[in-house]
Amino acid sequence: VVKVLTTLRNHWKKTTFGVCLLSWGGHWLYGKHCDNLLRRAACQEAQAFGNELIPSSMPLKKATVFLNPAACKGKARNLFEKNAAPILHLSGLDVTVVKTDYEGQAKKLLELMENTDLIIIAGGDGTVQEVITGLLRRADEAAFSKIPIGFIPLGKTCTLSNTLYPESTNQVQHITNATLAILKGETVPLDVLQIKGEKEQPVFAVTGLRWGSYRDAGVKVSKYWYLGPLKTKAAHFFSTFKEWPQKHEAALMYLGPTERPPEEPEEKPSRPPLYVRLYRRLRLYWTSPPKEIPQEVTPEDWEELNVSTIELSIATRNRQLDLTRTEDFMDICIDADTVSKGQFVNRGSQKMRDPHTCPEGSQCIQASRCILQLPEGTEGSFGIDNEEYEAMPVEVKLLPRKLRFFCDPRMREQMLNAAVQ
């Protein structure tokens, strides 16, 4: 023992390196062991769903998974197959996995999709945007939009996961929680933005649209990867070397919030017998008052605004989902165009964490519909759910409670409790 201790003391550099290496290796192996325990527990919970008895006449539920293997820098396929796929197969679902090979393919595949009971999106914000756009472009979108949608967060940016699932620093736990939430069946209605240009087919978004300097700088953050934690500030700092101030001018027309109609029951009551329906119609005919002359439709009250801003964003309320609110609207945030370069760099870091935050001094508008007119020759790009589109005049329309997404039951209960308080 003394000889060993003496050797370690004489070679203290190698000893220190070896201890650090063994400590790191032990921590890594322990993390892998904990991940396997999480997978096992999730699979056991999914097995309970698969063991439930169903009538022989009832077919298995069909689940169509749209998987983007390129998400998360090419790791999405491995993450799905290790963490989500076993849970889905053990649950007793008839699972069909559709892997996309290129950008925009999911939109085309949705046009050809046959009937399914569940749609599951495995990817990031871009995959969500493609799938819902393809879904809502269908001729029979009224029926297909009622199919519940599950979201398995596998991408670099997964904005919806903050609304649908509890926060988790462990990626395996986050993915397994999202997959189990699909099996538990709790859903929440989410708003959708319909964004239509002059010639293009409409694009649909569940988060929002951004146009301005913060978005342009945020796209370039990855170019400064070698600066580590300073890359975000560096991207915004170097963008200030352009013409300053970076004003974006446009004309905005908008309509105010609309009153939310009562939610329709999910299960429609059974149709009454023929004689009951005949009796009701006759009674209604004899007791109804004479028809009044229809009044003229009141023209829509559009508000007009000339905009000069460093950034404009149009966002849904899905980030702060309120299941009991009585009005439907989207948030339009017009950032002030008089900011210093230091403020721009600091606010740029905030915008990277929450892209649709409305900083102090900004103008906030609640609207159900808006038209954004850009001057001729305007260059640049829109960010629609973190996907890049050419900047052009657009009409943005809110489709309230258009789609239903699966969510963790704990999150749904938390939303309802927050509304009561």
C-alpha cells in the first residue's frame, strides 16, 4: 500500500487526470443507468394501456407518426426509436411511422394521408408547422382538423412543449412524458394563425410570426459557435454594425378581439325519433313570429396604423393558455425603433429565450385579424414558427381553438386551477 501511495504521489499529474477521468466516466454511466430506469418505468406504464381489453368488433386505434430524422442535428431518429417508439408499440396502437426526407415533404404527405385516429408529430417547431399546414390545406380539413394531435419534442426548438408538458432538464424524461401524455388522452384546444400572401397558399402557425432585426440576428447566432456562451451577444453586437437604427416600416390594419362562442360538446346527443322531430317542427312553425326584414350587415371596423419598429411580432396565446377566457385574439407587439445598441444586445438575449416577449416601451395590440402591408422593394424574411419565409404583404387571421393537442394531465389541471384563482 505504501509503495502504491508513493507511486501516486510521485506521478501526481497522471493521478489527478486519472481521478478526473474515472469520476466523469462514473457520472456518465450513472446517468445512462438512470435513463434506462426512466425508459423501463415508462414502458411498464404503457404496457398497462396495452393490456386493457377491447371488444373484438372494435379495431385498433391507428396512429400516424410524422418523424423528422434531421431534427436535433440528426439525432431525432435515434431519440425516437430509443425513447418513444417502444412506448407507442406497447400501448396497443397500430403505429405507422412516416419519415420525411426533405423540407416540405410533410405538407405533401398530409394531402395523401388516409383516415387515422391520431396524428403524432416527432420533431421540432419546423415539423409542427409543416404538418399543421399540410393538414389545414386539405379540402376536407374541417373533418381532419378534429383528429387529436400528439407532439413528441425532438427538435432544437420545441416551443409547444412548454405549454403541453412539465419542464424537465432530462431529455429522456421529457420525451417519455410527452409520449405517455398521448396515451392518457387529455387534450387542450390551441389557436392557429392563418398567414396568407398575395399569391402563395396559406401557411399555418401555432406560435407566431416575427419580422425584424432581433429575428435576423438570432438566425446568425450559430455562426459564432466558437464563442461559447457569448455567441448570442456577439451575433447581436455585430449586427449593430449595419445601418443604425434598423427601422422596419409598414402599414398595419387590424380588427379587435372577438367574443368566444360556447364550446361544442365532444359527443353529440343521439337523434330523436321521426315523430318527435315532426312535432317540434310543426310547433316551431305555428308559434314562431313573422320573419323580420334582415338588417344591413355592419361593416367591419378596421383600425389603421403606420408602423416604424425594430421588430414586429404576431403571436397566438398558446404560450399563456387560458381555457376559460371569453375573448379570442392574437397579440401584436410593435417594438420601439429608438433603442441604443446596448439595449439591442441585451434585449436580443431576452428574445432568444422568449422570442415573442414584448419589452418595456413596446406597443401591444390585441386583434383577431390583421393585414400587414410592406413598402415595395422590402427585403428580408419572416420567421413563422422559427421557419424562414420571404417577407411580403400578408393577411394574418386567427383560427381560435382550431386544433386539439394532447397534453400532460398535470398541465391541464394547472391551467384550470390558474383560471379559477
